[in-house]
Amino acid sequence: ISGDNFSNKCPGGESFVMMKQRVTDAFYDIINKYKNAGKDIIIILHSGPIVALMETLYPDENKSYYEWRLNNGELYSLEVNL
């Protein structure tokens, strides 16, 4: 891969932009599916999807991809009020 690694994709793969849309759609699908279940929801992700989701949920932070990344063993804890 060379050039714009956020928009370009490997053969048979997806770009960061495509993955970001897929992860965001899945996040909202999960929230909508379980919002009335009266239970806590735990979503465990690898760092790329974490970054994609944080960029989507907090655009006003103006953080780069690398600023959202976590070190091994770190986490973000989000509270979503529906």
C-alpha cells in the first residue's frame, strides 16, 4: 500500500474510510437493537475500529488518527444516554 492509506484499499480489502463506515453502522445497529433491553452493552474492538468510532462520535475533538490510538491494555469507556 502506498499513497493515501486512508482512502486506498488492498485488493479484496477495505480502506480506513470504508471500515469507519462499517464500524459506525454496526455501533448504531447495536445501540438501536439493545437500547430498550435495560442492560449494559460492552463492545470490544481492535485499535483501528476504536479510532474510527471515536473520530465519528467526537468530531469536535479534532484529533488525528494517532491521537485517538490507545496503548495495549488501555480502553475508552463511553456512556450513551438514549
